[in-house]
Amino acid sequence: MKLFYILVKKEIRELLTLQMLIPFLIMVAVFMVLGNVSRSEIEKSQQPQKLIIIDNDKSSESTKLVELLKVGAFIVSMDESHSIDDALQRAREQEARMVIIIPDNFNENLSQLKPATVETYSLMNSFSFGSSSQYALLASSMEGINQTISNELISQQIPSASVTELKNPIIPVDHVVIGDKKATITPSEILGYVTSQANFIPIIMFMVIVMSSQMIASAIAAEKENKTLETLLSTPVSRTMIVSSKMLGAGLVALLLAGAYMFGLQSYIDGISGGALSMASSDRLQSAISQLGLSLTSTDFLLIGGSLFGAILCALAISIILGSFAEDVKAVQGVTTPLMVFVLFSYFSSMFIDVYSAAPVLRYALLAIPFTHPFQAIPNIFLGRSDLVLFGVLYEIIVFTVFVIIAAKIFSSDKIFTLKIKMPKRN
Amino acid sequence: MSSNFAVQVNDLHKSYGGIVAVNSISFSIKPNEIFALIGPNGAGKSTTLRMIATLLSPTSGSIDVFGHDGIKESQEVRRVISYLPEEAGAYKNMSGRDYLHFMGSLFTQDTNQLKEFISMGEEISGLGDRLKDKIKTYSKGMTRKVLLARTVMTKPKLAILDEPTSGLDVINALEIRRTIKSLVKNGMTVLLSSHNMLEIEYLSDRVGIISQGTIHAIGTPQELKQQYNAANLEEVFAAITSTTK
Ligand SMILES: Nc1ncnc2c1ncn2[C@@H]1O[C@H](COP(=O)(O)OP(=O)(O)O)[C@@H](O)[C@H]1O
Ligand SMILES: [Mg+2]
């Protein structure tokens, strides 16, 4: 046991080298910086915006409109020049993004129940993500003001009526049905929730599987490249112990790196979505989710985790074999490519196809890839098909066993030294 | 099998795909002896040593190491041998001492014995304080000394050393030869290979002259020189290869 620990420790130490970590840390750092930059851009855009208003009407109604805009997130300044070009010039000087013109017939039109025009000039100086929300803010403020004024007009004209009922004579009530469970909620809310939840987990799964594979193949290739493999295999340590310590070491490093990667990605996504994903969902949504069985119980997590673990084991066992073909670390990318293709195939199919209702050839082909199962685990559990997840885990164990036996054969024969992909002869 | 021999190799063959690397090699090594396989590059020396070190499986033939079958009991063989590969390297991110520690702990679980191994390794390496530095900062000679030190520090019954001095300068080679000489005084048996016939004459008790996968003559350097009426082993080798051609 102590020997195993020593071997695993050595694997981790050899894998966590700077060359290996630097590209990775740069990627995580770039994600975090991007996330922070867009977060501060969004915060900037959410600060009160400067707005210049030309009021050509100067009536009680136009003053009310100005007041309502002030209540919204705007710093309003009035322009008395009555010339749009002068106002735009001022806007440029004061870094205001918008100029609004209220026409001189504003009050008159409203009192005659005719639509009144309000013109907006948006000064665009950037097409960034953050700036779009500034323009959207004005549009939604105008929409709100429109409603307020409309409500006032209706209650003036028909004092007896209830404005909201008049404006929304039909109240849609949406129900979502999954299996035999029902809940009162809109399908788009459910889809929004499930995709926001279920998008993250497959990315983690993908990362962990890919990294485990790269790590273990590198661990083998590095021993060959540094000419340490012969020495290691001539010691009294059993080959099983050497192979399994390499698998555990590579698996742990892959988990660590995938965790760091997720941390970077999370802060990036939080940044661009303004933290929307981590915001608590409404009570209504929460209760609908639990009514529909869309929240994961601890048994579900165990199943998903088991499925992912099985896939990692398969990736490790297959990659240890692929790594045996690599003469040096540079060759690792090349020898692991076939595995990457399968993992990508499983990953993409989980996003675009319903595996279980696909044409039989495609379905069995996909299900034969052990990596398909973790990607299908969450949808399967949400749809009440836990037994399929369990079968997936069993299948993964079979695949793993087969490949581990092959790997053990390679390592306990001299194949480990003589296997190599044909390459131009050195010497 | 008789226990009078440390190693007994009988009619050993090895081919890689179509290439025959070792073609019917037989020899034996007595305990506490330095036995050398000498021959030019590509003669089959490394292939033979790797088979004895249990890394390659022979195409046919038998190997016996201290009474253990080299093919069926490879795990037992690995317990009594220690192997220094021809182009060995060490883990670059470890210091010399880390490396001795790591490799030592693969041979014993006993802390005291491990300490003994390491201090012996430190002494044999002769690197002193430089052992604290990362191996990637070592010269070729220093790395080779650390590797040799780790090979013999575990006191194997049989040390298999593939070209222990190849590529080293005169001083380093001399130091390594001295170390090897001193090992047998402590009861070790050494099997080594070299393409440098002159250094072998000084180092070995008995030599096997190998070329094209076959051993052509075995004996003490003295016997061989007399037999072929030669001044040194190089001349012996020249005489043998001219008669076999
Ligand atoms: N892994 C291998 N694959 C194919 N041929 C090999 C391999 N290793 C050695 N050989 C061939 O076997 C022969 C003997 O090689 P080797 O035992 O390394 O010789 P030596 O150590 O005496 O220089 C050479 O012809 C060499 O090219
Ligand atoms: Mg050689």
C-alpha cells in the first residue's frame, strides 16, 4: 500500500510539470480575465445613462414623460437649442449615448387618443456586448412608460374598467408533462433551466475524459522518452501496480486540471451573463422542477458519477495502450487522436441527437462507445430511465476490463518495448 | 538447476519481426564474477542483457538466474537483479537524492534498509552536495554515476550493466570501472557489456566475444590472448571475425 502511494505520488509529480501546466494555466487565466472584463463592461453599462432630451412640447404630458425617464436609470439633461445637430454635438461632448426628441404635438395627440411620436437618436461608438444592453435599457424603459401612459388613458376613458383585465383578456396557463409527472410552468422556463444545468456537466465530463487520456498517454510516453521505463520495469514492483498507479495518478491530475478549467470557464460565463446562472431561480420554477423530478437526488448523482468514473477508467485503459505506441511525449497527441474522435462523437451526439430514438445502426454504434453513457446519464435520469444509466455503467465496466487485460498483456510482455508506430528510422 | 552458477543461458534466440538479433547464445557466469559480453554495435549484447533482465522474452532458449527461471519466474528474478540500461535516463524533475530515494523504495519497504540503500547510493555516486540538485542540471557523467549508484545500492545478487562507461570521458569511465571492481569484493556478481575491448580486459574476469548475435569465444582475457596468440582483446576479436567470415 505504501509502495502504491509512492508510485502514485511520483506519477503526479512527473505529470504536474511546468511545461504541462503553463498552457493550461494560461487558458484558465484568459478565461478569468475575459470574464472579469465583460463583467466590468456590463456593470458600466448598468450605471445610469446620460440622456439628452429636446422637449418641443413643454406640456404637462411631456414633462411627465421626462419625469418617468428620470425615475428609470437615466441622468436626464434638457436641451434648449431645439436643434438636433446641436443636441448631438452636446451629446458627443458629454459622452451621452442618446438624444430624445419630444415633438410639439405630443400632448395634443395624446389627448385626442392618437399615437404620439418620440424620436430617439442612439450614438453608436461600439458594437460590444455591453453596449447592446444600454440600448435595450432605453427600449424597455420606453415600453414601460408606454404602458403607464396607456393605463392612465384607459382609466380616464373608461373609469369603470379594470385596466389589466381589459388589456389581457386571456390568461394562458402552461403545464409541462414529463413521463407521468405534471407541473404548471412554461416549457421554455424548463428548457432554460435544464440546459443551463446540463450544459456544464457535459463540458466537465468531456474535459475529464480527454485530460485523463492525455495524461496517462503522456505518463507512458515520458517514461519512454526519458529512458526510465526499462529501469522501472526491471524493478521487483509488479506490473499491475505500475499500471494501476499510473492510472490513478493520471486520473487525479486530470480531475484537478478539469476542476481548474471549470473554475475558469465558470468565471467567464458568470462574467458574460452577469452572474445570471448562479442566481437563485424563482420559487415557482423550483417547485415545478421538483414536481417534474428534474432535481437530482443523491442516488442520481451516484449514478452519474459512476457513469463518468466508468468512462474515465475506459479512457485510461485505452490510452495506456495508445500511449505504448508513442515513442515520446510529442507523439501523444497523434496516438490519442482515435480516442478523441470517439469522445467528441459521443459528446456532440448528446447535444444534437436523441440517441435512443436514432436509427438502429447509429444507436448501437453510439451506445457501443463507452463515452456515450455519461453524456446520456442526465437526460436519462430526468426522463426516468435510470435503468439505462445502470446498464451503461455495467457496459463501461466490461469495456474497461477488456482493455485493462490488453494493457496488462502489453505491459507484462515485451510488447511495451517493441510496439511502435512505423516512423522514419533514426540512428 | 545447479546452484554453482549465478547465471546460465542456454541456446538463446531472439528475433524482432524478421531481424535475428540473438542467434543461439549460451554462457554461464559464476557467482562473484565479472563477466563481460564484448562485441561491436548491433552484435546483440543489449538484446541478451534485456532478456536476462526479464524485459524481453526470448524467442527460444532458457535463462536461469540464481536458480530462478528467467521466463516463468521473472518476478523472482527481478528481486535478485538490478539492471542499468544502455541509454538509461532518470526522472528529470527529481533531484539525485529524490531519485535514489524513489528507486530504493521500490526495492524495500523497510525504512532502515531504505536509509542504508540511499547512503550507499550517495557514497557510490560520489556527487556529494550536487545530489540536492535536479537531475536535469547534471552532466552526462554525473547522471551515469547516479544511475550506476542506484543500480548497485540495493545490493542485488546480480548487477546487469549495459555499456556502463559508453560515452563518458576518461576520468568518469575510470571512476565507474573502479566502482564496479569494488562491488564484487562485496559479493556481487556483475554481467556487463561493452564495445570497448581494452577496458574490458582490465575490468572482467571472463569475457564472451559476440558478433552478429553469436558468441564466438569465451574465456579469461589471458586464455583468449594465448589461444589466438594476440597482444590484446582487440586483436583476439580481429582474429575471430576473420576466421568466421
Ligand atoms: N526494438 C528493436 N526492434 C527491431 N530491431 C531491434 C530492436 N532492438 C535491437 N534491434 C536489432 O537487433 C540487433 C542487435 O541489437 P542490440 O542487441 O541492441 O546490439 P548491441 O547492444 O550489441 O549494439 C541489431 O541489428 C538491432 O538493429
Ligand atoms: Mg547495445
